Amino acid sequence: MRAVRDLLSPQSLTEPDEPGPARRRRQRVIVTTLVVGTAVLGATLAAPRGSLAFTLLGFLVAGVWLAGSAMAGPVPPGPSRGTPRDVMVAVVLGGVAFGAFVAASLVARRIPALDGAVDSVLSKAQAGPTALVLVIAIVNAVAEEIFFRGALLTALPSATVGIRRAALVTAVYILVTAASLNVALVLAAGVMGTLLMIERLATGGTLAPALTHVTWSILMILAFPT
């Protein structure tokens, strides 16, 4: 329990030491990336499942997040921890999150609007060869952590205190996911976005949230009951 508490105990954010023009450039890049990434994400989830367009767009949206992060500039490393214990806890948290989503899906099945949304998500997760879908999911999970919990968080005005900045990033993450037009994905973004941001604040880096996100994504594809 202590390991979990350590990994979920928010620390102060490390501020980048950069002049005003550099920060403004970083922010312009981030805004542009958000606009392009949201559009590509919407197109990806609107593409026919299993189609070549779905596959290509799936990789493209990850590329947008990664390219935007790289062009925005480096993210301060902070006091990030990558000990074997922290890695294990991050993976376990991904498994716990998966279990919670399975339990929540049983309730959602009784709500017509949510039932259809869950089925839509599952149909996308089963679109095409499992190995290819897994690769797309893993790449996107890592890319999202680098951009949202990394570059975007760093680009926000330093006058905004840590908790408000974290809440704003999570809100943006939810709004971007809304491009899917799927209420189940939006709700998942709210829950996972909050958990992943707590890990980011606690560890000072994106490794722990990326491990949790990847674990959750893999289990959602391979083990989610249909």
C-alpha cells in the first residue's frame, strides 16, 4: 500500500527555465498540435473498422502527438522515479483500472445509451488483426502521455498553480476525446485522465502514467468481456 501511496502522492511541478518568447513558441506549437490531433482522432474513429484508413490514421494521430511534443521543446525531467517497484505498481494500477472498467461496463449494459457506446468501442478494438490493433493502441498510449501529461502540462502558464494546471490538462484531454462522439470513450478519458495525471504529478515524469496506460489498453483489447 505504501508503494501505491507514493506513486499517487502529488509533488510540486518542475518549472522550465526559459524566456518568454520560447514559452510562447512552445504554446503555439501545442495549440496547433491540439487542433490537428483532434481532427485526426475524429477521422480515425469515424473510419470503417478494419480498413486501411483506420490503420493509417491510427498511426498518424500518434505521430501528431509525438511530433508536436518534439517541436514544442523538451519537457523538464523532474524527480521522475523508475525503480522496479514503481514500474510494478504502475502496471498493477493499469490492471486495477481495467478491472474497474469491466465492473462499470456491467452497469453500462443496463443503460441503452451507454450500452451502444460500449459496443462501438469494442468493435473498434476488434477491428483487424489483434497484433496490429495492439501496436496502434500501445503507440497511441505512449504518445498521449508524452503530449498531454508531458508537453501540454509544461506549456501552460507557470502562473497557474500545479493542481489547476493538472485539472486543465485533464479537461483538455476529455474535450479532445469528445471528437470520437462516443460517450463511453469520453467517460473513460475522464477517469483515466485523472488517474494518469495523479501519477504524473507524483513521479514528475511520464514513465509511470505511460506504463499504466499501456497496461490498461492491452487488457481492454485482449481481456475485455464481449
